[in-house]
Amino acid sequence: MAVDKNDDRGAIKDPDEWVTGEEPMTGAQESYVHTLAREAGEPVDDGMTKAEASKKIEELQEQTGRGNAQTNKRNRAPRSKKGS
């Protein structure tokens, strides 16, 4: 099966390019950014957009040693299928 190199459905996009990036951050983002901020001892703006929250999460992950989400996704081993 040929791979379409122009197919970016699985690509990791920059948050600034997200169609929904200007929407308010999600509940999951809000919870996680607050958890990381507490660990890092940093304040958090509750009015962040999805894109801003994503960037802040990446920054705080590096500060707290939790790593970078994009790196973790790229380095994650593929899941095996049940019964394999």
C-alpha cells in the first residue's frame, strides 16, 4: 500500500495552526496545566485558549521533568493487538 506523504492526518501540528486553537482550554487541559503549575511553583492564567494551554503544558512538562508530550507520542511503542 502506497503512503501519501501529503496526508497529514497523523501529523503533530503547531498549536498556532489549530482551527480550534482560539477556543477556551478544555477541562482536561485546565486540570493538567494546574497540576503541572503546582509542581513547578508557577502561576497559571485561567483564561488561556486551547493553543496557549497546550504550549504552557509543554513548557511545564519540561520544567517538572514529565517530558514533552510530542516526544512521548513519537517514542511510544505501538500497542499490540489482543490475541497477538
